[in-house]
Amino acid sequence: MAAPPSDPGGQDAIAAALSPMAEQSVVCPGCGAVVPDVPELRSDHLYVGAAAGCWAAYTELIGREMAEPALLGIHMLAADVYPAQHPGVAGRQSSQSVWVHLVGLCLVLEHDFDVAMSARAKARLAAPDARFEWLEPPSTLGPTTVLDILATDGAEEHARAVRYWATQVWEAWGPHHESIRNCATELLRS
Ligand SMILES: [Zn+2]
């Protein structure tokens, strides 16, 4: 009697193709997270230096924060952390984005601004004609990524993780702290 085929109907191959492990993965150039390659989203994120799969994860994070009233405040902090961890390459918009979001982190973490106060202060940096020098990003921007935040359970844990993420990304930008602190101090004086 002939042995039964080891993979009747090719079920193993189909299961393998549907498994998340079968997706092409890429390393996000900003945070270093290993994320699925999702080419259809590649044009979505303009000048932010993120892999499309990482940006998709960030979009999911925004959705979770918007759906949970207790997380609306922390969302404004996450909205500074993510771009600061994904600076992209030198350009007018990317340079301005890095400055605005790092000043935002500085105001919240070092000046105890709440996120609404930080947003009002940062608005003055976001003028369309403002020009900022490019801050060369450090080689790594902290071990925590958006994937770690998505892995948390419950609003409290989520908020604590975002705050920790913010601290790590801010510390990683240490070589530019003096410039950012000066800019934040100028904003506070004016
Ligand atoms: Zn990323």
C-alpha cells in the first residue's frame, strides 16, 4: 500500500503562506523594530523616517488612544515621541519636525508642562516659513518601539509605557540636548 502523501492538498503550504511568519519583514530605519513589509502603505508617511509597517503600527496606536478618553493626553506625548524616533533624512520639513517634537519632549519631561501647554508653545515653532538646522540623529533612538506600546494591556499600563518611551527617546538625543533646551528656554521667555 502506498504511503499517504505527507501534505495532502498542500495544506501545510497554504498554512505557511497565511502565517504572519511568511510575510516579508523589514527593519524600521527609525526605531529598529522588525515589522511586516506593506508596500501599499509606502506613500502614506511623507517625510517621517519610518518603515510602512511601523507607520501602520503607529496608526493603530493612534486609534487606540483616540478610542480611550483616559489616553487622549498621553496621545499628545506619543505624537512627539514617534516623530522624534523617526527623524528621516535631512530636509526642511524633517528638520522642523525633529525640532518641534524634541522641544515638545523637553517641555513635558524637563519643565513638567502638560501636553496642552506644550502644544501651545510648540505651535510657535511650527510656522511654515521657519527654518531649522538639521540635527544629525544618534545611531540608535532607544530600545522601546511602538510595538512595545501596542503590547501593553489597559490604559494605565499604556500611559506608563508611553512615558517611559518618551524618556528613552529624549535620552537618546543627548548630543543635541543643549540646543533643544536653549530653544525651549527661548520659547518660555518669549
Ligand atoms: Zn519605527
